[in-house]
Amino acid sequence: MNDEQMAVIMPLIIFGGEAKSSAIEAIQAAKAGDFDKADERIKAANDAIVQAHHGQTELLTKAANGEEVDVSIYMVHAQDHLMTGIAFVDLAKEIIELYKVIKG
């Protein structure tokens, strides 16, 4: 694992975690009936996912071009964070819609 790859992997971890945290904050806001804040936190979560995808796309492009991309525990951890973040955002959107119905 070289410094260049680590510079791509660390933002995946950071932005994946940020997406998850923002999604949880969105659910909490919806639970409190603050749907404007919930929407704002979902937007922040989506923005974090987009940022993470930039790094992931960079790695995929390198691999597609035949460059060596090491798969390390850091890479696995980064992908785990990103996928967890994406799953939380998707579920948060559904939960927010349920709160909108419940709180009518």
C-alpha cells in the first residue's frame, strides 16, 4: 500500500462515516418532527457519498487501466464504511417518509 492509495482510501472511510452519521441525524430530526433539518442532513449524507465515490472511481479507473491496486485491510475497511453509509442513507430516507406519515 503506497501513500497515493492511502490518500484515496482514507477519504472513503471519512466520507462513508460522515454519510452514516448524517443519516442518523436525519432520522433523529424526523423523529422530532423537524423535516427541514431531516432533509438538510440527508442532503449532507448524499454529498458525503458523492465525495466518497470520487475516490472509489479513481481506484476503479486505475484498476481498469491495468495499474496495480493493492487490496489491503484498509481497502476492505474503507469499502465497508462506504457501503454502510450508503445503506444507512437509503434506510433513513424510508424512515423519514414513515415519520412524515405518522406525524401527518
